[in-house]
Amino acid sequence: MTDHGRNHDHDAGALAGLRVLDVSTLFAGPMAAMHLGDMGAEVIKVEHPRRPDPSRGHGPSRDGHNLWWKTLGRNKRTVTLDLSVPAGQRVFTRLAATADVVIENFRPGTLERWDLGPDRLAAVNPGLVLARVTGFGQVGPYRRRPGFGTLAEAMSGFAAMTGEPDGPPTLPPFGLADGVASLATAYAVMVALHARERTGLGQVVDLAIIEPILAMLGPQITRWDQLGTTQPRTGNRSANNAPRNTYRTADGLWVAVSTSAQSIAERVMTLVGRPDLAAEPWFASGAERAAHADEFDDAVGAWIARRTRDEVVAAFEEAQAAVAPVYDAQDIMADPQFEALGTIRRVHDDDLGDMAMQGPLFRLSRDRPVLGFTGRVPGADTDAVLGELGYDTDAITALRAGGAV
């Protein structure tokens, strides 16, 4: 990590001293940069002067201010820069010379076409880690295809195993593959930075969004290789244990029950008044329990349907059985466990005032994550960042007049 001599308000956290250039758009790359920024890295968001990150227009807005960007862009200084023109490329190489990490998601070959490929960037900064986040990676027959998380959810096998048995393959209602890829990108960046501690050299991270979600989906590849079978769609049920489902309570709410461990399954059946099922010889096998899912769902569902959600959760907790209420955002914000963890943070926003958002992913015993500010407008920090690079007012004015910033 490098002390870049900058002066800004986000200077605490475990990754303080790390400078990250976020040149990516939409979700996987920008979210990876957000995770690094949450832990104290200085993140500079680089956007096209006339075509900023499309994520600024995704999802709900209030008073014309996009709410998703307020979270996704938190802790990021914003700079506008046209990387397709020589003047913008010269500015970017000067900026990259001061950075530790660049995260980009242009189609393969784009940076090279702009003379900003790995070789050029390594020449100005041998220690730079360049994370390239694309739908299909830098090699292979699909590398130049447009790639989004939805396509990864389809190609990874996720959609094929999700949904009701007699229904269609089902996609998630949010950017699941992008979110998983963002975590993998942040992890890959830290691995490359650790290697730099040993060698002094940076390297290129080639991350295809189709891969991290595939890695999360269990042994489906090994299963096909060894057994020639694929995982079927089972709805909310599991092929590996039962009872496992969502159940409606007497007050019209829902709870989820999981019995991955046999001891938990025994407690659940005792609680709902069916210890006889736990005495069956097949009960000791999770797969066999799954084969009797109808019996379990009838018993558990009927017991839960006679009680309110609070009564169900209290009874399961007393029996040391596993249950969770099915929450929406309002429930999450009122839950005492999330409150105890500090999961929801409040950050001041210049446009909308006090704003709640989900915080960093974990806690550290020594370094507290910092949410310094919410997502800013495009180019809010252009003059300040270019000034730090040595550009004076006249030079910045000329760059702006020429369309480079």
C-alpha cells in the first residue's frame, strides 16, 4: 500500500493507504470497489464525461436522486475522464501510476485498443493490480459477447436448479451473480496484493462472472462427472434433508425451517407432536427424510398454521430447533439481531439527508469499517484529483474544453 499524499475524509480502516481506480460500470466491478472502500481503501470512480455509469439510473429514486447509486457509490470520489481520446489516456496513465488497483469491465481488447492495456499500465506502475471483470473472461469463444449477471445465473446451473419441479427455470429478482462476482473480485485483488508484498510486482486478475456463482452451487459438476445426474428443481424443499420449507403462520406471515442436522430434525418433530416420524428407521438419512417430505410438510405446516409467527419463533427457540422469519426490508430494520451486529448503517447524504443502508460485510476487532459519504454526482472530485496529479487550473480547463474530462 502506498501513501499518495492525498487529503480527504476517508482515511481510516484496515485498507487505509490503498488506492483503487474503479473504471467499471453496473454492478460486479463497482460493488467490488465498494467492498474495498468500506474497509478504508480510497476509491476513485472514473466515468465517461457524457455517459456515466448506467447503474446511476437503475432502481428506485427519490426527488430525482437514484437510491442504488447512493449505496453503490459510497466512499468513492468521482472523476470524469474519456479514456478513448489521447488526452484522457494521458491523464489516466498518470492516475494509474499513483494507484494500487484498477478495476475495469470493458469488453476484452478495449483497454488495449486505447493503449491502456496491462503492458502499458505495468510500464508506468509495475506494482499495479489490474482486475478485469467481464461476463465470460478474457479468453475463449464467448469473450467478446456482452455479459451480465443474468446470463451467468443461467449458464452456471443456478436457474436450472431453482424453482418448482413443474415450473420453469427461475432467475433471482436481484443481481445475485454480480454480487457473488464482486466478492470474488475483492478476494482476488487482495490475493494479488499479498503476492505483491513478496514480489514487488502487480498482476492481472481475469474474473469471468460465470465462474464465481458456479463455484457456490455445490458439487453439481462432480455429481454429473461421477453419477451422470443433475440436481432437479425442488422449490423450497431440499433433496438432502427434510423438513425444509417455508410455512405460513396464523397471522398470515411466513417462516423458514431448516433441518440440515438430524438432531435438529428430531427436535422439530418432537416440537410439532410427531416424534413417531423421528423413530422411523429411514429418519437417520437426510435423503430418505427428503423422500418423505410430504409427511413432514403436513405435520410441520399444520402445527405452524395454528400459531402466530412470534409464537412459532419462540417455541422453536426454546426447543433449540432452527427457524427464521421470512423478512422484508421493514422487518430487517426492526430486528434486534441486525441491530446488535450494526448491519444497517445511517449515513448523511447531501441530497436526501439521513439515509439507511446495509453496511460492510463483517466486523474486525481492531479496524472499524468507515462509511464516510454516499454516492456522489459524476465528476464531483475531478478538479481535486487532477490537482493532486499536478494539473493546474488552466490545464484542467483545457482538458474539459477538449472533452477529455
